[in-house]
Amino acid sequence: MGCSEESTFPGCVKDAAGRVIHGGPVYLVFLSFFIVLFLAGVVSGVYSLFIEGSRHAYGTYREIPLALLIATYIFFVVASTGLCLVSSIGHVFGNRDFLPIAKRSVLLALITIISGFLVIGLEIENPFRMMLYLFTSANLSSNIWWMGTLYMLYMIFMAVEFILLMRESHRIAAFFGFLSVLAGVSAHSNLGGIFAMLSGRDVWYGPFLPVYFILSAMMTGSAFIILFSIVAQKLRGQGMNEDEQKSLALVSKLAMLMIAAVAFLTIWKMITMTTGGETRLITLHETISGSHAFSFWVLEIACGLVIPFALLLWSRGTKRGLMLVASGLMIFSIFFMRLDLVVMAQIVPLYWELGVREFSQLHTYSPTWKEILVAFGGIGFCGMAFLLGEKVFNGFSGIRCANAVENGKAESEP
Amino acid sequence: MTTNRREFLKIAGVSTLSLIAPAIVCPAWAKDKIIPVSNSPEALSPSKALTAKRWAMAIDASKCPADCVDCIAACHATHNVPGFGNPKDEVKWIWQEKFAAAFPNESHAYLRESLQKQQLPVLCNHCANPPCVRVCPTKATFQRHDGIVMMDYHRCIGCRLCMAACPYGARSMNYRDPRPFIARINPDYPTRTKGVVEKCNFCQERLAKGLGPACVVACKEKALVFGDMENPQSEIRLLLEKRFNLLRRASLGTKPQIYYIL
Ligand code: SF4
Ligand code: SF4
């Protein structure tokens, strides 16, 4: 686990702390930056919720009750589910080409789900009550209840899986990995279900979102793996070994496939909206040519789908600079995809007069800086935990891919 | 079987399982009635309490004089509804909307203008199939045997999902501590705290004392009629049999219980 087999636990901690402290100036600057971001987010969230009152600190209001922080939460849990799914291809479903990325991906999945919980904890008005009544007054017909509960289970399974992976117990890790996949996919489809089952919200309603969420989770997961693997390699200051390179090339192919799938779904969503009644038409109009057009065409379509696809194609899975830019763009863009998905379904008022295509009547939303700080808090936690993880686990350099596969094979075959 | 085929089958099998799993825990089948034991009519009803199998309201807005807000004033005073003075965090239990806005699916450009402009009182519909109850993770919103959709303010975690789920915009969040914004506190009804949602409760606290809803009592024109939809002889049933009436966004399947007479 990054320290020799004979070392004691305090020895390991000391080693790990030493690696963090001697990480070099660039590493330490980034680490401090993320720590500051994380702390600023927590302070802003706690102040907003418990002192100022969220309406005055955050940009949400009566007509747009769900916005940036819900979108940030979705962003993180989508990423986590995607990381879990992509990493499971190797160590759960036995495709050895994906094995070298498994440990880092599982750790990232854990980190992102915790980031998601952090943000939602600072979004919900009474987080402490939630911890109590989620268990003592459970509503089994509520998607949000299922999502919360399943994600908690998912987090526990992931943590166990990670520990087992680090101890090279691949067979039991694969079992927990499978449980994580089950819990993660179930939780994730319930996240889609939260919106998909609201018949009163035309833009969300229908089976589209659960399917879209799963596919876009794979897309997000692939982007996270590419970005963080390349950054980790830069941190290590050594070249990638052949297995890692092969894995990364495969993940970038998977990312391209998922971009294509998400683009396909997006196109059909748009086409069906042209015939779905006034609310959908107004939303579509606003998305493609109204005040959200920049966000849609530039931030979502260009940065999230077209440019990354072209860059990944060009990189052929080997030009890491291009892959880094592509994955960075995807992650940046996916954030806006989530925000638009949440906000756009609420812009058409529930009370509006037919035939009055007055865009001035639409609800608008702009986040406050306190709300943005909380979202950055989640990003800060994610960056901080990743950087610490890389040093604590010594860049996962103890990965014995060939051995692991051999072991896995030896374990699974009689 | 080659290793590759075996691997493929393994992946395919397990992926299928993992995709079926969410359907297994799909909450749709888990839809229960969500009626806390203590809310059975017997538990709630002292001898003089008004009871019904399904409470409902009929509104004949043609009787409403222009600018009359008696029902709104009575309701908001009775229930300590705060006046934040800002539409963005306004709390409202009953308010007015134009016919065209309340019934967008039923109105069109050539409808009689006076009808389009007609102001209607709108409030929680106490839907028989309420989406707000289904989505609430902690049962802070629940439905009683008599159809009233109620709030337990103490269990509300402030997730605001119910606000997104209600197709009628009937729910309001206390984004701030409401107490300093209540004109005169009515000691007979609890005030709320910051971070909880609230809405019309069909005056369940008054029904328990044998009194009709505050809005119905306050309306001098008798435009609001309240009663038991399951009783064929009730005033509301007899009225609805005689007069044409509509439900708001009935196609959503929420089964609203506020009937608008036109
Ligand atoms: S009108 Fe809205 S708040 Fe009232 S019961 Fe129906 S869904 Fe719930
Ligand atoms: S805001 Fe309160 S009442 Fe509404 S769904 Fe959440 S917990 Fe339930």
C-alpha cells in the first residue's frame, strides 16, 4: 500500500506525510489552493444555510427551487457512478486491459461521491434532520429516498472495495466492486427517476433521463480517468508503463463512444421537443436561440461533444496533451450540461397565458457568489483529496498489473 | 469456449443484471398509502369535529366581486402566513390567478375575453394522487384518510423536491425565519421555522373543532363550497351535478379536489 509490507501503520502514515510534504513546490501550491477552495466552500455554505438563510445567500427562489448546487451534486455523483462503471470493466468484469486504471478510478469514485454529499449537505435546508428522518420516517415511494440510501450503500461498498484492492485481494474486491456497480447504477437511475417521474414538469418527464444519466455517467467517468491519470503521471514525473498506456487508449475510445451516444440522445431530445406542446417549445426556443444559446451551443455542444470528440480522434489514444485538453473540456462542459438540465425545466412559469410567447415572462436564474463558492468547495475537496491520495498511495506505483491479472486468473479459475 | 468469448459472456451477463437491478428497486411499486396511524379519523375526531370520506372544494369564481381578497386575508391571518414582501420568497396558501394562467390547456385565443381575464382563487388541490406526497423522502408531506394533504413541519428537511413536483405551484418555502414577518400572530396555529415548506391544509385544525375552512367562512358571496365528495347528498356534490366544472391540469392524473365552476 505504498509502503513496504513490513512497515507498521504509524510508519506508513509518516512515510505518506513525508511524500506529501516533499511533493515539490507546484504540488504544494495546488494542494494549498484546493484546501483553501474547500474551506471557503464549507464556510460559505454553513454561513448561508445557518446564519443568512439560503434565499438571500443563494440564487434559488420560489419558482426555481432547484439550481446550481443540485446541479453540482448531480455532476459529482454522475462522475462517481461513471468512474465506478468504467473501473469495474477491469476488475469486476475481468477485462484485463482496464485493470491498470482500477485503483485510481475507485479512489476517484469515492472522492467524487463524498464531494457530492458535501455539496448536497450544504444545499438542503435541514441536513441534520435529514440524517434522522431518512431512517426513521422513510418514504419508499420517493426516488430521492432510494437515491440517498443506495448512494450511501454504494459509498460503503466502494470504500471496502478500495481497501481490498490496495491489499491486492482481487477476488473479494471484485465482489464488492460488483455490489458497488449494482448500488451505483440503481442509485443513479433513481437520480434520473427523481426528475423523470415529475409529470408536471414536461421537460424532465419520461424515461429519457435515467438512460441519459447512465450514458453520460460513463462519458464523465472516462473523462475523469483520462484527466486524472495524465495529471498523476505528471505528478509522478515518470513515464506511463505500457499497460497504463493501453488502458488509457481504451478509455479514450470508450469516451468517444459515449460522446456519440450522448450526442445522439441530445439530438433526439431536441427533435421530440419540437412537437411536445408549448412548455417544451418555449424551452427549446430559449435553449437554442434565447438567452441560454451560448451555454448550449458553446459550452455544451462545442466544448463537451464536438471538440473533445475531434481531439480524442486525433490523439489516437496516444497523444496525451490532446487527451488532457479533451478530457478537461469535457469535464468543464458536463458541469454546464447538468446546470442547464436542472434549470431549463423550471424557466417556463407554472402559471402563464397561452399564446403569450413573451420571453420576459420566463423565470431567470443566476447563481450568487456564495452559491458558487459552495460549488467550488466541492471541487476543492475533490482536487485536495486526489492530490493527497496520489502521494499517500504513492501514485499507485505498487500496482502489479501483470501479477494482479495472474492472481485474479489464478483465483478465479479452479 | 475461448477466453474472449467467456469474458464477453461474463460481461454481458453481469451488465444485464446490473441494469435490471434499478428496476427491482424502482419505487413505483412501493407506492404506499402513507397514512400515519395517528391520522385515522377516529384518532383525530372529537365528537363535534367535521369529518368526511373525501374533502373537496368547489369554487364559483363568477360570484367573486372584483378586487375581493377576503378569502386570502382570512386564510393568511388564521395560519400565520408571513408577508416577506418579495415575490421571490413569497409564501402563499391561497392567491389569485387569471383563468388563462390557471387553465392554460383549456384556454385559447378566441375564448371570451372576460373569461380569460377572470380572476380565480387558486390553492393546493389536495390531489387524490398527490405527486408531492410521493416524492417527499421523509413523509413530511402526507395524505390523511379524508384526502387532506398535510405537512409535518418538523420532518421537513427542506429539499424542495415537493415544490418541483407540484404541478400547481402550491407550495412555498420559508427561505427565512418567517416569525418577524407575521403581521399578527394567531396563537391557535403554530408558526413555522426557517427551511420548511408550507401550503394550504384545508383548515384541518378548524375542522377538528367543528369549524369550516377560514376562506369558506370569510366569503360573503358563498363562492366557495366545501364538503364530502363521497356523500352524494352533500352540498358540493349536488352543486357539481348541476353546474359545468373543470379540474386544473387533470390530464396529469393527480386527481385534484378543487372543482372550478364555470
Ligand atoms: S396541489 Fe400540489 S401541493 Fe397540493 S396536493 Fe396537489 S401536488 Fe400536492
Ligand atoms: S421540502 Fe420538506 S415537504 Fe418538501 S419534499 Fe422535501 S422534506 Fe418533503
